[in-house]
Amino acid sequence: MYRIGTAVVAAILVLMGPARAEMVQGLYRAETIVTGTEMPERLRGFRITLTEVLVKRSGDPSLFTAPALEPYLDHAADLVQDIEYEDRMKHLPIHDEQGTRDRPHFLRVAYVPEKVDALLAKLGVKSWDPDRPLVAVWLGVRDARSEYVLPADGDDGYSQRSALLQASRQRGVPVALPEMDAADRDLIGYQAVVTGDAPRLARASARYRADAVLSGSLVYDPRGWWKIDWVLTQAQSAPRRWSLDQVTFDTAFRDGFDHVARILSGRE
């Protein structure tokens, strides 16, 4: 459980020094996996990628499931600027026609910016400025075998890191995971992160020059589920806290960055 006072929260961001807001790139581009390159799969891919682009551009995750968007997704091809395929099995030989048709591909789609913005306006959804707060993410993970702070690289938490970065990217939230090198380890560890030790978080976050700090704990349940607790702190704002229990860590991260996107874009 976190106990961070508003005065300490302000001190965190003061100690962090000049902020490093990020001009987010790729807001009009998205990627998904399709089966083969035939038109039905391509159109399915357009629906998925256009939805992601609209969420990233607006910071409104409700668009992932918005019924009002459905009629426009049927015509997603009209907004496409460019597409690219990459065979996920390109290093494996093709044995037959079925293998050619059914091979999984990355489908990368670029959309026409003006058309995306026009669609958001038609839906009554405000766009989010591409110059966005950079979020330093400190996540303490306790799985069935160990405890660690999720790092930007390395063996610890590879699957969690991939899922977290995907969730943040799909919502257009720029993040900085800690290096957890000697400099970080001298300042902070698992216990300091999961207890919300504000002074240590402040000192450890200073090198990343972020605009906000997202700290939390992800704990494995022996029944196979995860529990996550988050705290988002920003200058001039009270801490925002939320939790989710008995979920996969993929769901935990998607839900977490739904909150972050809504908060930072001014929707929550």
C-alpha cells in the first residue's frame, strides 16, 4: 500500500530537474499480425490498426471498444496511406501452397494524418498534443521465484517488459524504464519501489528527467493470476492510485496505461 503525501510528490518532480517531454512519433502508424496477405485478412488488419491509431492520437482508450466507431472501421482502407508486410517465418522454407497462404505476417499500416484527425473530429473526440509527458516507470515484480524491479533491458521480466512497452506504445504514452545499473541500484531496490519510498524514487528518477513517475507492484498469485497496484505522480497534482486483481499481467498493463493515457490527456 502506498502512502505518498502531496508535498512529497511535488518534491519528487522538483528533484528530477528539467522535464523531458517527448514529441511522440508514429501516432499515425500501427502494426498487427495477420494470416497471409489476402484481402480479408488485410481488411481485418486495417480495422485493428486504425483503432490503435485513433487511440494513440486521442489518448482515449474507450475507442478500443466504442460502438460508434464500428461503421468507420468498415471503411478503414479509405484512410490508408501506405502498407508493408513482413513474413514472420521468412527464415523458414515454404513447403506448399497452404503454407504460402497461411503464413503469419506483420502488417504495418500508415494512415493519412488529415483523415485520421477528421475522423476523430467527426466522432467528437479531441486529439492529444503529440508533445507528451515522459513517464518514468518503476515496477516491483514478485513472481513465483524472485523479486526485482522491472528493468529496461536484461533477463529479468522479459515478458512483462514486452507487454508493458506494447501497452504504453498502443496508447501513445512515452515511458522510460530504469536501467537498473549500479547507479540505480545504489539508490533504489524492490522494497523501496513497492512501498512507494518517495525520496528514493525522486533521487532515482532524476537521471531520467521525466514529467511524471508511475510506480507500482506486480505480485503473482499461486492460483496463476496477478495483482497490480499503481501510483501516478505529477507536479501540481495529487497522486492518482488504482489497483487490479486476479488478471494476467498483459491485462494489468493494458488497464494501467488506459488510466495513464486518460489522466495525461486530461480525460480523467
